[in-house]
Amino acid sequence: MHRRAPEPPAPARGRQTPAATQRAPADAGGQPAERPTAERPRRLRIALGGYRLALAGLELLALFGNFNYVLGFSSFATNNFFSYFTIQSAMIAVVVLITGGITALLRPRDPHWLSIMRTVTMCYLLVSGIVFAVIVAQASSHAYRIEVPWSDTLLHFVVPVLALLGWFVDAVISPRSDPMPWSTLGWVLPFPTLWLVFTLVRGADVGWYPYFFLDPAQVGGPLGIAFYCLLVLGIFLGVSALLVAVSRKVTARATSLRERLLRENTAQEKPAPWQ
């Protein structure tokens, strides 16, 4: 009489295969397929770092080009050139872009202070473009033609638009979950305020103002100056508030999307209870 060989015990329900023995599905070549890792965010950060550095180079090209352009005017003065808010904000942008580019190449995320500085600088670039566009439009309405060289086009329009694009993309792909604080608005005003005071004091001394709305002779005296100064500071506050609001909205949506995708991936990778 033959004895029946004992059957191997059935695996207990709910028992999971140890993580060390789990394998990823094989690809067409028979090799285990790699699961999604942090490689894709890393590539995005490297691309973003290169974009920031390239934009810094473009801003430097615009600055040198504009300086070379104004050298051709007999009334040119180096001190006057560096007194324009556009020039000063562009130099700040170069420093921030280079810092941000190197940071993106070396670190997975920007430190909080750099995110704030990038938003503040973005505000300066946008306001420079807005004010320049208003000046050109006003001159055209009075049949006065203002020549806009390629360097001014880069400084006031091209670079701000490209910087805004990079700023927006970073808000989408950044792993940071904490929103841009509203206190960022407080960091926007100190530099423009100091610049206005410096420009008014220097203008009264040398008899030259970089913009017509800061010249008492063209705006009706101190009251006109006060009105335009408040208007300019209000524009800075408005633009910065809009940037912070957009950043907070985009960050919230991007964070929600990343969390949802993470939950879905976790659910798909969870072993069945009978494994």
C-alpha cells in the first residue's frame, strides 16, 4: 500500500512576501524594470538650473549691450546709467539667477530665502517692463518717438517674460509643500523705497532724473512727486501680491496632485493579501 506524499502547506492568507524577495516586473529584454525613482525630478532640477544660468547670461548680454548703446550719446554719464531702476534690478536679477542656477544644479530644492528672493526679483523685473511700456506708450500718444534698441527689448520685455516662465515652472515642479508667505510683500518695498529717496536727493543735486515722473518740473512739484511715488510703490505691492497669490495657488495644486499620484502608485504596488 502506497502512502500518499504529504502536500506542502498552503501559504497563510494575509502573509506578504518579504520586501527583499519582491522583484519589479521584467521588461521586454527579461531584465527587471526600474521603478520610478527621484531621477526624473533630478533631471528637471538640472534643466531648471541650466535655464536660470542661461537667463543670467542673457541679462548680462542685455546690460552690456545697453551700456554700449548709450555710449554713443554725447550726454551719456556712467553715473546716470547705473541710476536707472531697470539697470539696478537687472544686476540684482543676474546675482539671483546665478545663485538659483547653481543651487538647482547642486540641491533638490531651493532654500526658503531663495524662493522669496526670486519672487521679489521677479516683481522688480515685471515693474520695470510695465513702467517702460507705459513711458513708450505715452510718448507715442504725444507723437514723440522713442527708439527701443535690442538691448532695451531684452531688458524690459524678453528677460522678464522668460524669467516669469521659469518662475512659474519652478512653482509647479518644486517639491516644496509650504506656500509662499504673504510676508514676502514686506521684502519687496525696501529697495524701491531706498531707490526713490536716493534718486530724488541725487536728482535735486545734479539736476537729472531717470524718469519724468520723478522730476518736480514735469509733475507739478512736491505733490506730484508724492503722488507718483505712492503710485509706483502701489504697483510694486500689487504685482508682488499677485505673484504670491499665484505661487500659493500653483503650489497647493501641484502638492495635491503629487500626493494623489503617490497614493495611486502606493496602491498599485501594494501586494495582494494572498501573496
